[in-house]
Amino acid sequence: MDDITVTDNKELSRFEGRLADGTLAGFADYRLEDGVIVFPHTIVDPAFEGQGVGSAIVRFALDSVRADGTRAVVATCSFVERWMQRHPDYLVVCRAIDS
């Protein structure tokens, strides 16, 4: 889905994917802990499932973590973990850890 804009909503501790009209299509919650960012779950509105919303959110989130360079990823969310496995270039900087 090309018309998704992803932002880091720090107030709610989640990366959000929104349509051009502002509709929230999905989000990935996170917790900042000592040296890591934990992604416990990713939610996509059922109306937008299968359209790349979750992938856009996870890619943006992991790109942000990589750009910051101060935290490793703990992917307790199965979607984030599977996404990282399908995109091994993200495993170099990030890591998935079973909970």
C-alpha cells in the first residue's frame, strides 16, 4: 500500500501507519528498555490486512532503530520476528529474541 505514512508516536510508544486521510490503518507498540526496544505486538485494522500495512510499519520502525544505532530489537511479536527473518539484512543490526 503506497499511500501509508508511518510515524513514531512517542506519546503512545508506537509506530503508526495512517492513510492519506488520517485513518489509522495499524500500529506496532514498543517498549524502550536498557539497550533494547521491545516490539510486543503489531495490529493492523482488518480492513487493511494483506495490503502491506504491517510491513510498511515494521520496515519504518526497524529503519528508525537502525538509524538511531543505540538499541537492539527484541521481537516478541511474531509478525515482527517473521518480517525480520524474511529480510535478513535487518538481522545484522537488529536481533529477534524469543520471549
